[in-house]
Amino acid sequence: MENQLAKSTEERTFQYQDSLPSLPVPSLEESLKKYLESVTRTCYQIRGLDPDPKRGFLDLMQEGIQVKPFANQEEYKKTEEVVQKFQSGIGEKLHQKLLERAKGKRNWLEEWWLNVAYLDVRIPSQLNVNFAGPAAHFEHYWPPKEGTQLERGSIILWHNLNYWQLLRKEKLPVHKVGNTPLDMNQFRMLFSTCKVPGITRDSIMNYFRTESEGRSPNHIVVLCRGRAFVFDVIHEGCLVTPPELLRQLTYIHKKCHSEPDGPGIAALTSEERTRWAKAREYLIGLDPENLALLEKIQSSLLVYSMEDSSPRVTPEDYSEIIAAILIGDPTVRWGDKSYNLISFSNGVFGCNCDHAPFDAMIMVNISYYVDEKIFQNEGRWKGSEKVRDIPLPEELIFTVDEKILNDINQAKAQYLREASDLQIAAYAFTSFGKKLTKNKMLHPDTFIQLALQLAYYRLHGHPGCCYETAMTRYFYHGRTETVRSCTVEAVRWCQSMQDPSVSLHERQQKMLQAFAKHNKMMKDCSAGKGFDRHLLGLLLIAKEEGLPVPELFTDPLFSKSGGGGNFVLSTSLVGYLRVQGVVVPMVHNGYGFFYHIRDDRFVVACSAWKSCPETDAERLVQLTFCAFHDMIQLMNSTHL
């Protein structure tokens, strides 16, 4: 990515879109075989043992030891029968209908995934779906320092606007793996994009256009102390400069800090989706001008949020800053916006993004671009200090009444109540990083995934069904597939690590087998050969045809193995750059576990719900760090 961002190219950002291959439909037989294998490992999850289990379920059963398995042998046998019946019966019919659908669509999953994963979801999305992360500038030229918020804000905004212009001119280099171009469509959704709430289903409004396509909005919205302001970033045909942006931000900051706070309309975006949709309809009904103001926010390039707090952050401890970005003041971020750029009083920055229009790697790309520009310029603006006579920001003043104010207060209260229940633990492991794992011929992403499996096993006494993101951008409008990282091989290795009778050599061999399995799964999923999205497609075909839900999806082991988004570990590699992020767990008794990898360190951010007595994000991170050491020691213990 570094090289792709640095070099100039004659290629246009979106030029390969028409030639990308269609998303394939995997083989039904292969998908069901992989699914059954993923269920196999849940069958041997052990509970109720004290101390931690030393052997596998079958060993204990053979010895007559009473255990509490996650699923008994009868349940597993029943699931096998359900899968076989599905494959030879309704599953084959649904698969054929899915193949027919795929003939008429370049991406048979795209619309379904958007609806099921995001737009149909009714829980508050700002806290439960959005992803967030800090900017890395604090690690070099911009350590936390009071009084720097506005000046630094003008510089970071300017670099973001330059990135916007690269997209407008289609000069952002095409992402490739080797010589193979990847889908770039998600980059169209970065700017001037917003989710709009609906009573039963939300929608996405995208106003971005390339220069060749026509006019695109060129204003940004600034939120500060419950108030909203707007101003254009193009003046007399030229992008406004950091000194000019500083003038605008200073005007807004002074105004908001010398006058009463605004109503905080933005807090409504943190509500349950149907309640927000109804409040929005009522707001528009109060005054038609309110709709025009909402559309100003929806179409803006981005929302720039001014926070008054000063969260602590160091290159080793990200916990407080990530929490502030993910669950900060709901009156100064528009939860439905594709990009909220958040600034804090101590000159620290971050982003909070609606997940529906794009995945986190898009934000990683722009975050890295901006961070590199700030680093290259030593955190300063080195151009002209001249400020043109540009119009001052305009305040967006909504017509409100007692009902809307009550709705806002209710939204804030429920948001802060839920937010206070979230535990965030985000730290850097600095003993080693990618360089050492690569020297040991261990894939660094797999290294972290297996360490997490071992940590979870040690903490909870059984394996944890795990979702890891695989990207499918080799295909037209491809997004993600699920890698189920809790493999049979990983469980066997975790059990061996807890059994003192197992030799170091045997542990090492089991670990290498787990590595090989995970690497193959990631490769398969990226190549369109995963099974979770395939099974989802079969379920949705059945629903569209008005058929009963197939027994495969009501079988208890379907959800226990993670089906339907019930993974206790929700994980993703954020990348190999100075960019970190986090989202909340998929389930109440689960974890969100996100990490980035560098030559000399791994940075991990873990979330959990405090109200769940079973989970502990701090402990899981520390056990993961211990697992890192154990794995390297294991590789050092014998000669391969």
C-alpha cells in the first residue's frame, strides 16, 4: 500500500470496474463439507472443568470422566443428518435458484448483504455497528497538547480534502495484488455519503461524483457543542488552505464556546433505527426547511466533530482514546455519516464511520495517506499564510419543539447508558512483531489468530467460535467473507498447550498444522470459496420463494457454531500500517478483537460488555500477549 500511495500512475482509480470478474457461487457440496467441519469443533467444547481442561472431549469420555460438552454426540449426529438431508433435498433446489440469480447479477450477494447486515438492522447502529479508531499522528509530530486542536485540525482537514480531490480526479492508484486489480467501488462511498433511517429498512444516499461524472458536493459540516455549521471547501475554483480552514474552525469554536449549546440534533442518529426514522419524519413535518438542513448534512463531504475532552493516549496504550472515539459525545458526531473526523481538545484525532457503505480498509487507506503527509511535512503547514476573503460558516438552525427536545434527551440517555457498559482494552505488544514471525516462517495474521484462540481457551476453558474478515475485492463490488478461525487443528493445538504430557515437538507440529489450515482457509475465502455467505444466500432464496426456513438454519448447532452472526470472537486484521480501530462484540458474551501488525509490534484493541460476567477484555489481551511469547518459545524449542 505504501508504494501504491507514493507512486504516480496513469491508471484511473475506477478504470477496471467493468472488467472485474463476477462474484462466484461456491460448490454446494464443498460449502456444506466446510460447514460441517466448523460444527465439528463446537462439538468438543468443554465447560465446567476446573482447572482448565487438559485433554480433549473424546479422551475424557473414553476415560469415563463426566464433562459438560457444548454439544453431545447425539446432537452432532443429528446435525450431520440435517446437512445430508439439506444437500440432497431443498438445498440443491435453492442452490440452483442461486445460480440462476448469479447469472443476472455481477455480484449476487451485494444487495442482500447490504440489507441483511446493515440496512434492516434495527438496533442503534452508531454504537453497535459503526467502527472507529484513532489517527496515528500522536506517535510522531502531534503528541497530545492542549491548545493545538484548531491549528492541527486545519492541517488534517486539508490533507483529507486533497485525498477527496485525488478521488474526484481518479488519481488514487488502483489497489492490486501482484498485477491483479481489486474492486475500488467502496472508495466512492467514502465522501458525501450518509445512511438515512427508515421505518423498517434504512437507505444509503451517495452524492459523490468524479470530475468526469459531473458536480459533487464541496461543503463540510462541523459539529460543536450541539450545534451544526457548514462551509464550502472550494473558493474561486481552488481548495481552501489550512490558514483559511483555521479561520473557519476558529470562528465556529469561539462562537460555540461563548454562546449557549445547541439542541444536539445529531444525538438522534444514535437511536434505535425505527425511533430515529419516526423522529426524523416528525422533524421534517415541523418545518420543511429541516429537510433541507438534513440534506446538507447527508451530502457533505464529511462531518468534522469538535470534542471538548482530552483523552489520554500513548504509543503503548490506546484504550482511552479508542473509547472516546467509539463512544464519545453523541451530539457532535452524525452516526449515519460515512466519515466523522473527530478532533479533541488536546490535538488528538480519530474517525467514527458508518459501516454500511464500506469496510474498514477504505478508512485505513485514507488514514495512512493523511498520516504520511503529516509526517512528511513535520506536522506543519509550509505554504502561504494568506487568507482570502471567504464566506464565514453558516449555522444550520433546526426548528425544534418540546417533543424533539425530549427525543434528543432520550437518545442521549440511552446512548450514554449503553456506552458506559463497554469495556475497551487497547495496547501495543512491543517485544517483537512481523519481522520475527516472518523470520520463523509464520504468517503474522495467523500468528495473532492462533494466539487469540489459545488465550480464549485458557480464559474460558473451551474454544471460541471466531469470525475473521477476509476481503473478496478480487470480484466486482466484493466486500467480505467469513474465515472461521477456530479450526479443529487450532483446538487440538490449544489442548496440547494445556496438557503437560504433550512434548514440545508435538505441540510445535500441531501449531504448524493449525497455521497451514488457517492460511488455506484465508486463501479460499478471498478466492470466493468461503461458505458463510453462500449459506446466507441459500437462506435468503428460501425466504424470497416463500418457503419454510430449512432445518439447517434452525438446528441448534448452526447458531452455536457462529451461524447467523453469533460468533463470540469478532476479529479483523486492520492492516500493516500505523492505523488501529475497533467495533463492539457481535454477541453480549463475546469480544471485538482488532489488531494491526508492524515490523516491531502488534497493536491490539479488544472490546467487551461489562455487564457480561463471563468476559474480560483486559484479561483476554494480556493472555494473548502471553500466547505470543509461548508460540515463539515453541518455535525456538526444537530445530525444524
